[in-house]
Amino acid sequence: DVSPFLCGVIALSLLYAAYASQTLRGALKAVPSGQWESGQALGLSKTAIFFRLVMPQMWRHALPGLGNQWLVLLKDTALVSLISVNDLMLQTKSIATRTQEPFNWYIIAAAIYLVITLISQYILKRIDLRATRFERRPD
């Protein structure tokens, strides 16, 4: 018998791995092919070219899409409560049923999701600023 938690993890992992792979593929295609050639001209190995030249540029292109996918994944975790995974929404429903005050408890759950999302957005913004620090013009 497979646990609902494992089913939820597998389903969300497969779904978002597919989205992330497409984001990374697009970011890799956004890096000019001349970067590979310039690395070869410098005598770097293919591994060194990828990690020192291509990946930092790829990361800048992939970061906004991956950040967006992370925020959507945070919100989609509420869907696993439909298969009886013990998450925030299932706990909120349980407490709301016992206390007969659903509005208050769902507002608290929404506030928790909002705080998690705002913290994630702040962290992603900081990472993006660090990744693009050489592209910005000094004021």
C-alpha cells in the first residue's frame, strides 16, 4: 500500500521536474554558442567551459522561470490535501470543522501561505539581484 504523502511527492516532483527541465533547456539555448567556442579557444575542457562560462549565464536566464515555478509549487502543495496528506489545508479543515468557525481558520491558513510566499519572493529577488549584478548599470 502506497502512502498518500508519497503519491503527492511523486506527482508534484514529476510535474515540476518537467517544467523545470524546459526552463533550463530554454536558458541553455539563450546562451550564445560563441561562449563554447571562446572557451575552447582558451583551452578549457568542456566541463570547465560549462561550469565557468555557460552555467553562470544560463542561471541568469533560468532564475525568473524557476522562481515562478517554486511559487506555484508552494501554492499547489495545498492540492495534496485532496488525497488526505496531512498538510496545512487538511489541518485547517479539521480545526474549522471542530470549532464551527471556518472563516477564521481559513484566513489564518491564507496568511501563513502569504507569509511563506512573501519570504520566498524576497529570497528569490535577492538571488536574482546577485545573479544579475554585472548587468546593471551603476547609478
